[in-house]
Amino acid sequence: MEDLNNIIAGAAKFNAQASHEVKPLLERLAREGQAPDALFITCADSRIDPVNITQTKPGDLFILRNIGNLIPKANSEDSSVMATVEYSTGALGVKTIVICGHSDCGAMKVVLADKDLSTMPNAKNWLMHADPSTQGYKNGQDDVVFAPGLPEVDKLSQINVITQFENLLTYPSVREGIESGNLRLVGMWFDIGNAQLSMYNADTKRFTPIADDGAGNRQENMPRD
């Protein structure tokens, strides 16, 4: 059971060492409650660590993870995502929703290859929410300009991020927030092999690496609102 041993060893190390560093922050959060900056929706892939790739702290991100970073349309039988969106915007006052895809996504590989998932019926049903993304890719969508040499699965993954924008807009609370200017949607994409996070620019239709000018001023292209 080496896998469990690794987790236990890490937990013991946290309790003995790292907890002292984060304890003051967590004490304050426990006392005052959370007020996250954003709802961060990303894939369940074990290679993605939202806090690490955004260099944020506990309390900064309200995180939702699922296979394929998918967002079912409103009135779907899958209400977990909708409940999280409603809670984050309604109860926590989140003003930004980030949808973050990534390279080498297993979910996108499955839907692109139309693999047989008869032995995993729940996964099969869930991945049906990726059908609009797959159709958009096969029909030659024009929402994303791809980097040269980008693998097919990564092209689909980037399209999938934009498709989730459209699905989010079927949620009344999200649409109202966008129309009133109180909520914005941000698309991001993480290149695992290059350890690089990019942001979608609606004007250029590209995912552009997020840069810093050296003075702490982020030079990033704002995505569609």
C-alpha cells in the first residue's frame, strides 16, 4: 500500500512542519469565514494543482473539479456543478469564474476517439456533456486560433474551455451577473509538459501565456466577459 503510505507520510510532515506556516492564515479564515476571489473550475487530472499554478493561498479559490472540466447546461440532471456555481456566486459573492482546461486531457482523448465506455456507464453519461465541444471541433469552429503543431487532443481541450462558457450562460444567475457587469468568465489552459498557464483572449481568439513585466504587473489579455 505504498500509495497510502505516501499520503500518510505527507500528512505527518504537514502536521509537524508546514502547518505552522499556514496556521495563522487558516486561523483567520476559520474565524472570519471564506471570501474567495474566484470560482476555479478545472479537471480532476492529478497533474493539475490549481493553487500551485496560480500561486494563490488557502481561501483564494473556490475550486470545482471533475473529469474534463465540464459544465452541464442548465436543467440537466447533473445538478452538482449548478449548485456549486449558485453557491459561489450567491452565497460567497464570487465575481470571477475561471474555466481551466489542460494538455493531454484523458477525457478529451476518450471523446475524440469515441472509445467504448460500456464498462464505465457513469463516466460515459458524464462525458456526453462534452459532445458539443467535439462537434464544434469536427465542424471547424472558429472560436480558437491554435498554436502551430498543437496536438488534436489539445485543440479539442481548448475548444472545450470556450464551450463551457456557452453552457455557463444557460444558468440564469450567471447570465444575469454577466449582463449586470457583476460577473466575468475567464478561460485558462495549462500546458502540463511546459508547466505554463495561458489565458484566452477573445480578440485574438488565442490562449496566450500569462506573463509578468518584472514589476509585479501582470500583462495579460482579458477574455470575453
